[in-house]
Amino acid sequence: MINFKPHERKDVSLRVKWLNNKKAAALAIENPEKETTAAEQEDWFNRYEADHGKNFFTIFDDKKPIGFMGLSGINSDKKTASVFILIGEDEYRGRGVGVVSMNYLIKKAFNELRLKKLTLEVDKLNVGAIKLYSKLGFKIIGENEREFKMTLDFFKISMPSVSKNNFKNLVKYNGYQVFLFTCPVSIPLNFASHPWFVCVKNGEISRWEVRFEKNKINPSLGKHLHFNSLPPFSGIEMLQIIPKKFLWPANLVGYIEGGEDSLAKKIIDFIETSSRDYIYRNQYSFIGPNSNTYAQWVLNNFPDFKIKLLWNSFGKNFKLN
């Protein structure tokens, strides 16, 4: 499971290793031929700790550190920042880590820090990264001999953070996976967040969530517990009065995967018993119990999943008996 932790001083040795990885550095830093030292990175971290304009994270696959990323030049007045990401372990490039990591940074910037514009610089030879950033909504606004400069404007986002096809590319047809997605609630309550789970069992995909709309297809599940009521990688309706049309784009919060004895399989088994064990399956209220109450109930039962709902997940703190 891809997860993130704040950059710590103990990560200095990893920074040295990854910045001196020629394959990684060639596509991420301005002068990849120049090797860095532990002393230089210790000095960087000293300045980082005193710099309130930076917010960096170490990227993990479960407990294995695989890269780092962050926001620099955070300007709370202009609501802007620059984005940086480096996948330091070669075997993790091209496996969707950049998708999950960039979505995390974008949500951190726009939802938590309340920024309005992000910029980044990308090597012109890094075609994969350019395609990724473009799909995330970044636009090329300038270039020099080596790099494109791209920007993501909060007010001009007109496409999903990640396309449905990209989400499908994350699906594995052997083993078990659990994805947690969110999207805005239907207008006019779209300042709040709606979550749902997508479960994959050896390639078989299912979607589980609690919704305001009553379940008329499978009422035996519960009045408000829904199974496959919408496509797995699409959000809910922008307007409730137009069912299954004009759906919000999905944002991936995180996911976990594994084999027969894995945590992913245990979570799927648990979710599939929701119609029996979730006590609020027949109740719904904006302040709770609601979709966030249900998602938090699942997460509370599996703390090793280490995924947190967003700040605007109203109802997640509703008392669970």
C-alpha cells in the first residue's frame, strides 16, 4: 500500500541514495551528473526545518521507503507553491506510484493548505511524467532548453484528477485490492466529501458505499447501503435530480493489495458483511450516520490500512456503537 509520512532527519541517507541514483535524478533534478553528499543533505535538512515554505513527505510502499516529494515556495498570500517528486527506487517507476503521490500532494495543497495554484518543472525527455501531469490537469505555460514549466490552477480544473482508464490500469487480476475513493457531495452540498470502496477479488470489481438515496435495486442490503449502484471509478451525481448523469470525477485516497492471507482480503471479507454488521445501514443524515460514517467504520476496524478520510468528510466522527 502506498502511503506517506512527513520527511524526517533520518531520511537524509535516503535522499543521498536517491539523488545519486542516475536514473531517478536524470528526470527529476537540474544537474543530475553532480553527486550530493551526506553533509550537503544534512545542511539541506537544517534549512528545511527552518523553512515554513516547504512541506515534504517520504513515499512508502507499506513500510519500504521508495521516494520523496513535496511542496516548496509555499506562499500563503498568493496561494501558490511548487511541486517536486522523485521516485528513488527504479522498480517502482511506471507502476502508478506517481498517480497516487501527486493526488495526495494536490489534495494537501488545495484542500488543507487552501492554495490556488501549483507549478512544476519537468524534463522534456520525461514523456511519462508529462502525460501524467497533463492528465492531472497541469498545463504547459513555458519552457527552456531542457524543461517544460507546467501549472495547475484550482479555478480551472476541468478534468478528473486521474482518468477512469488510469484507475483501471491499477487493477490486478490476481490477488486482492481495496481502493478508497472520494468525490464532492451533490450540489449544493459539494463542499463536503463522499467516499466509497472499490474491492477487487482476482479481477472481479465491486463498489460499496452508503448513499442518501435509498437502495431500490438491492433493498435487502439496507435502505442506504449500496452495492454496484454506480461505475466503480466514477463519483456520484453532481445533481441528485438527474440520476446517474453528470458524475463527479473520482479522487483516489489510497489502496492496499495482497494475496490470500493479506489485509486486503480481510478488508474485503469485512466489507462484504456490511449488510449484516453495519448497524446504520438503514439510516442516513448529513451530520451522520452517512457515507463517511460507514467508511470510517471500515477504517476503524483495520488501523493497519493507515488511510485517513479528508477534513471535509462530515459524519466520520459520528458515534459508532
